[in-house]
Amino acid sequence: MKRAITGRAAIIAALSYTFLGLAANAASVNVVPVRVNLNPGERSSIVTIKNTGAEDLSMQADGFAWTQDEAAEDIHTESQELLVVPRIFTVPAGGSQIVRIGQITPASAPVETAYRVFFTELVKEETGRSSPGLKIRLRLGIPVFIAPDRDIVPALDLIRSGQADKGYEVVLRNGGNVHIQITSLTARTTIDDLAETVVTDAAIYLLPGATRRVMIPIARGVSVSSISVVTDTAGTVEHVLPLRN
């Protein structure tokens, strides 16, 4: 039976570290690359896990289909469509492990398909008297994107913008057929005829068809003349969006 994990992703710039429990000594891991992109007919790619810590590290890799709901909240559903080999492995201290990630049955679709692979540290259960040190389970994830079988059409739309209770609200929608990675939003404002710029850093993935609300810290009564959004899905691009109040 498939398991679904819902909630806002904490994975930033294609990679996240989620700590389960408490610990005094955390594992130290490097993952290269931090994102996997596959063409429709391409079967697999490799990811290298490097253990930079002083102890051997055992991990389990699991593939999940990645979708977003109407509020762009991430939903991860355990999937058998993604090949992850090996699933369980041990990386010696100072060593590395190659993991192959790919499609079990390469398919084509008009819209990009998204997955995430989560690598979870396997911690041995201690017997007898517990040690005073706390334990951490390290969990990290990388996005896996399967490109559409037609021309890539990135599109970022501003649905609405305007003052809200906690700042200036900007609602964005991905109207294209591939994901968009948003890195920052800029609002150009005018106060007493003086032009100012308010920049809000972001690390947001917006999957095709998803809508996301972003708040910019602007006080009531401040006039906003324009909104621009910087993305780096296909190189750094600045989108200057017409205001829609």
C-alpha cells in the first residue's frame, strides 16, 4: 500500500536535511548532484553519497512521487515507479557510495513528472544502559524530474497581489509544463515620493499547475509599483509581473 507524506517541504535548493529525534553527534554527508534531471527516454542517472564523518554510515533510500496540492503544499507518496539501487547500503568513514536513480519503465508525458528520493540514516538500537549522548537520524532528500516529451514551456503567472494582514501578498501560479524554482521576490515601492526596493529571499519549488502565496514585509499604506520574481530553473531569469490587485 502506498504511503503519503504531506506538509510543507523543508528541502531548499534541491536538498534538505531533516533531523528525526535529538543527537549530540550528527552524521556528515555530501550528495552530488543535489538534483536529478532525466529526459523521457533516459533510464537512469547516478548520485554519489560521500561520508565525510569519522564513523561508518548506513542508509536506506526510498523513492516517492511528488505532487503539490492547491496551496502548493508538498505531498510525497511512496512509489514503485522509481528505480533506486541499492536501497540499503553502508558508506565507510571517508568513503563514498554510488546510487543509481531512474525510471523502471521510461514513459513520456506532456507535463514534467516529479519525484523525491529520501536517504535516511539507519541507527542501530542500543542494548543495555544507554549512553549519555543523544542520537540523530539524518534524513535528506533530492528532487528527481522527468522532462516532458515536448518543448519545455516555463510560465510564471501573477494571480493577484495586494495588502494582507501580515504584509503584501503575492499569489503565483506555474502555468507551464515544468517546475519553477523561485529564489527571490522584489517589490518596488514608493514612500513619500521616494523609491525603495524590498527583497524577500525564497527557496520555493512550484510544480506545474501549482499555486503559491508569498508574503513580502511591506506595511499598509505603502504603494507598490511593481513585483519581480527571480527563478533559476533554466538559468537565472527575472520575471517582471504586472500588478493584479
